[in-house]
Amino acid sequence: MISPKFFIETLKSYDIDFYAGVPDSLLKNICAYIADNMDAQHNIIAANEGAAVGLAAGYHLATGKAGVVYMQNSGEGNIINPLASLTDKEVYNIPVLLLIGWRGRPGVHDEPQHVKQGKVTTGILNTMGINYDVLSTDDEKAAKQIAIAVEALKNNEVYALVIEKGTFEDYKLQSVEVNDLTMTRESAIQTVAAALGEKDAIVSTTGMISRELFEYRAAKGKAHNRDFLTVGSMGHASQIALGIALQKTDRRVWCFDGDGATIMHMGSMAIVASKAPKNYVHVVFNNGAHDSVGGQPTVGLKIDLPAVAKACGYAATFSVDTQEALGDALKQVNATDGPILLEVKVKKGNRKDLGRPTTTPIQNKEALMEFLSK
């Protein structure tokens, strides 16, 4: 393994010191080191990966230097448009160094949502005409790979370093933003799930929220057929829920969202409001962090999500930060027509022994569809 310090210092020796992106579990050590050693002008956790490419492009236009964009390979879909129509040599010819965490690499066991993405990770780069290398865990070899990447950047090319699991040595984030909230996300999820009506359905976002919802059902000995666990496609749970709600107007549909996922595609809130589904409840569990990939911060607790929802046209909004206030708010939510936004502010973190869904995505889909058909 190579140390995050070695990697960042090697890039710095080539005058590369601007970073933007969305944190990834395979990159959590390098992302933590960047967070601790770069100021807010040189490390920006973007709303989504495509936006990070835009930030790097703007940085280049202002300085003439190349920026670094970090992401999980699931974010490749979000960068295709700006790579093809902005940075490409046939358009603006802007250099960017991509750091891509290779989840689901063929031959390496991973969660189902990463399998397809793992298979096409390098294929997407080939299709886009982007040269790349899989970063070595040997310092000397890695240094040579970085030198090759730098030469490509000098020619105004986009170049990618693909990162496998275990590439970087452990590094623990020191500059942790701690909120003073007391309610756990898991207890909040349990409280909301317990308040649902018999016919209500849930679409839960990727990461800890779906895992904690699944464990709650299992602990209660209940079926999982009313929950759609969106284990991938971060940021799109609200639209999946909207698609269901518009077709199943006789039942309430709840979207269990996270702050990072909500921010990633915030424009979706405008579409929800424009369709005015009376049976739609958008619950955002907001801890101001990308909890599933190392606890890197979001701007979730620095913005007024209910005000955003209200400006978009949601019929009602609520914001709570205690268990008691959540219980009171749920009574109002259940007596109010949607679309409704309920922001639940919670503290960071999760149980260390938190499990994962034991059903497959296809089993989950089929069970929900049967539930909705009745």
C-alpha cells in the first residue's frame, strides 16, 4: 500500500493541488488526508461528480493548472456529459486528473449494485477516449504512473488513475465536523417507519438508510415487501418514489432520503412539487455527512432544505431534531396532503454491527410490485 501523504505530496511536486469530487469508500483514506491538508478553496466536496468536473474546468480556466476529481466508479455516469462536451479535446481541451474507486472489480466480491459498474469501469474510459492506469501499491511504480499522468495533463488531456481496494494505507480524518444533535438516524427511521399506514410504501436511498430500514423490519419479524431499497443510483430515490406515487394515488409513498443524496440531484425536488402528488412524503435524514463512505461533510446542515422545498412548491414542510418533535410532526404529516418535506436532523454515525440486506435487488423489486398490485 502507498501512503496518502506520499500520493498527495507527489502530485504537489508537479504543482497539482486542487481537488473536487464525491467521497468513496475505496478513497476514504486519501479523501480524509486531502480534507485535513487542503483548505476550503483547494478541496471542494461537490454536489455530484459532474459538478466536480465543472469545478476543475473552472479552476483550469482561472489558473491554467489541472485539477483532480475524485469519485466512486458509480459516478462515471455523472461525468460523461462534461467529459464529452466540455473537457474533450474536440471541444475545450481541458486537462483533468480523475481518481476513480473501482468498486465491483471483476473477480472481487462486492455488493450487487457495484457488479455491473465494476465490469464497465474501464470500458467507459476506453469509449470516452480517456487514457488510464490502475494505480500501483508500490511507491516507485506509483510515482512513475503519476509522472505519465502529468505528461498527459500537460497536453491538456483527461487522464484517470483507477484505484483498487487496499491501495492506500489507513488514514483517519482529523478535521471531523461534530454536530450537537442527539437523535440517531436509526431510531428516527424506526419512528417514521412505525407511523406508516397499512398500505403505505417506502423508497429508501442508497447507503445506511436502506440498511437500517432493512434491519428494522428484520428485528420486528416483518416482511420487506413494502420497502424499495435503492441500493445504487444515488440521488434518484425521490424520483422513483414520485413515479410510484403518481400511479398509486390510493396509497401514501414515502421517500427516505439522505442529505447527500438530496443535494446530489436537488432539481428533482422541483419536479416533485410541480406534479403536486398529495400522497407523497419526502423524509430527509440530515446529518451533514456522507456517512457511508467515511463521514466526509456535506452542506446539508448549512442550508435550509425546508425553505428550498417550500420555494419549489411543496405543500408543507417540517424540520425536527428531537425524538419528541419527530413524533409530533408525524401526526401532522399524516393529517396533511402532500407533497410534504420532513427534515429530520440526526447525529453522524451508525452501529458498527449494522448488517446489509439479505434479499437480492430483484427479490426486493418483485416483492414490492406484488405489494403495490394489491
